[in-house]
Amino acid sequence: MKKKSIAFYIIVFGLLFFNAKAQNNFLKPTISLGILVEDLNKSIDFYTNVVGMLQVREFVIDSNKAKRMGLSKEEKFDIKVLKLENTENATELKLMSFAKKTDHSKQKYLPDSNGIRYLTIYVKSLQLVLERIKKFNIKTLGQTPTMLDEKRRFVLIQDPDGNFVEFISSE
């Protein structure tokens, strides 16, 4: 009986060890998310002034590289990288624009369009966010701010391209 128990534990340990290794092939624990916007300056203004993000860097993808990488048909573009804080493992929001009107209608509700359509940002103080929203005349959606439960509050807005941005606080 003891040999079977030891063998069992060795197998379980081996499965856990190898499964942990299989799931740990990531260089960073965060995802960089790219958003194609209609007006880059308007979006930079929104995400830095209203949301409160920092622009931490920018770079250019030239036309040859863009074609080679399969990103465009030889159109160059600039990418502005924003973060909630300027630390190595902070999630990156990469904004880019081809200065073209979008070919989809601005959504009014989440089910109006497929794809990545909203960001969730957890904040310490919802009051600071509400002050920036008011200062820049951004409309809150629904009956927000609202309570999610006994502790957490929620506010929903949209960026200039219609992407939803939700803020959740536990104040």
C-alpha cells in the first residue's frame, strides 16, 4: 500500500510541476493592448487628462517594416505608449492612428460591436476620477457612479472612439 501511495504522490507532483512549467512561458505578467484610434491627439488627451495615464514612450513603424510584419500595406504609423504608472510591469496601452474615419458605428452599449471594446481600471479614489471627468466634460453612462456591492463603486465612460472605460474603486 505504501508503494502505491508514494507512486501516486510522485505522479501528482510531476503533473503539477510540468503543468506549472507549461503555463509559465511568459516574459512579462502583463499584456500590452493596442487601440487603433481615429484622432491620435484627441485620444492621447483623453487617456492622459481624463483617465490619468502617463505617456511613457513612442515609436514609429516605417512603411517597409509595417508591410513586412503584416501590419499594413506599407503605411507608416506612430505608436504612443501609455501606462497607469511608469513601472516595468505596468500594463501598456498602445495608441496608434492612420488618421482615417472608423468604418464601424460608435457603440452605445457593449453588445453593439465585437472585439475588445472596454478597459477596466481599478482606482483608489473614484472621487479623483469624477473630478477629471467633470473638468473635461465627459459624460458618464448609465446611472453611474453606482455601487457594485457594499464596498465597490463603478463609473462608466467612453473614449473618443466609443470604447468603454470603466473605473472600479473600493472606497
